[in-house]
Amino acid sequence: MKNRFLIMTAVVLVMLAALVPQAVMASTGDQGINEKLGLPIVVYGDALSETQKAEVAELLEVDQHDQVDEFTVTGQDIANYIGGNPNSNMYSSVKIIHKDEENLNIEIVTPDNITEVTKEMYANALLTAGVENADVLVASSVKVSGHSALTGIYKAYDSKGVKLDEERMKVANEELDVATSIAKDSEASEDEVSQLLTEIKKEIAEQNPVTREEVEQIVDEKLNQLNIELSEEDRQRLTDLFNKMRDLNINFDQVRNQLDDITGQITDIINDEGFWNKVSNAIKSFFEALADFFRSIIN
């Protein structure tokens, strides 16, 4: 009886493992040094203790690379790049691997410790800032909102001699603030907010609006299409944000494929009810079998 139960339990666990998708990490192993794009870059938050830094290095799989360029991001960097508070404590850390192909892949290695920002929010903001074609891993050893990780990425690019536009970086930071604020203040989920931002960008690329009124119309249309209700204040914040992007002449046509990738990832998460039904049914079957087993012992 005991052996039969153990076999049954093992079978169910194998079924569950097959159902749950493996995490797709942004880094796929050490593939040697890319002489064109340079070494992988790791940027640590300066508030980390030595123990925390070692933990983050392990989370970011730094030792899988023969060589990396390492930097530290400070509160002063926040002030320099986006006009933030120079006294900020920096915990979020990142690893960046540049790629030839057109794809921006974000992986939050410690999702429990990044409390407000989703990987799709990061992707949207980074495209706004001008960061493309890279694998980016984000990690923190303590709970943080996740906003400061952007500054670490900006520091990485600057340290490698890639100058990102200052105004675009500031607008990208504002985008992250607006996204996380709307997700907290409205009934829309983080994924729905990310989808909204992506769809607005794609429509701006399609229509090329020339006035604030045209931007506002796009925002309203996408809110209606996605059935998202926002306060008038949040609607205006969205319009102001995308009007600033319009004024910066960001060419979202150039990153349309990457925007499409973001849309696809979010849609998969929101719409994959079949997967969650399978997981739910498997778990239900497991506990039913467990209950039957204990009933058989008692009886």
C-alpha cells in the first residue's frame, strides 16, 4: 500500500512538472566573448553588503562567464541620469548581454523582491530610453520597488561608451512611475497596464500624431479597446507621457518587432486559461488521491 502511494505521488509530481513551464532565462549559458558587442556587464547596487553582493552574483550567474565588466551604481548616478535623489540606497542589480538579433529579453531573477515593476514594464521603459537588442537580468537581495534597476542599466551603457539620450532616459523613468502608479491605483493588473503602454506606442508608430489632441485620442481609443477604466487624472498623465515621447521623436517603427514581442508575452500570460486549468486539475487530482489514500488507511 505504501509503495503504491509513493509511486502514485511520484507520477502526479512528474505530471505537474510537465505542466509547469520552465523559466526562460535571459542568459542561456556561457557562449564565449562576443568581440563585436563586448563582455557581459554586471552592475551592483552600492547599498549591498559583501554577503548580499555575493548572493546577487550567484543569482545573476556571473560565474558562468569567463570574463565580465563589473560596475557599481550609486544614488549619485540616479541624480546624474534622471535627476533623482542622490541619497537613494541602491539594491537592484543587473546583468546585460548585448545581442546581434533584434530582441530585448528581460528576466526578473528575484520576482518576490521586485515588488512593483514587471519585466514587460522594464522592456517598455528600456525601449523608450533607447536600449534594444539585449538580454537583461534583474535581481535584488532585499525587497525593493524595482525602479532603480533602470539607473543601473543606464550606468552600464554609459560605462561602455554608449551614450543614451538624457531626455529619453527621464521620460522612460516617468513611464515606469506612471505604469506602476496606475497598476496600484486602478483595477487594471500590471500585465494589462503593460499591454496598454505597448499598444499605445504601436499606434503612435502607426499614426504618427502631430498634436497633443491626437495623442489623447489614441490613449482614449486604447483604453476603450482594452476595457480599462482610469481616473481623469491618470488619463491625463498617460496623455502627457506619450506627448513627451512624441516631442522626442522616438522612432517606434524601428523597434516594432520588439514591441510585438512584448504584446505577445503579455497576451500569453493574460489569456492562457487552458494552462492554469490543467495545473488546477492536476493539483485537484493529487489531493483527491491523497485523501483517498488516507481514507483507505483509516478504514
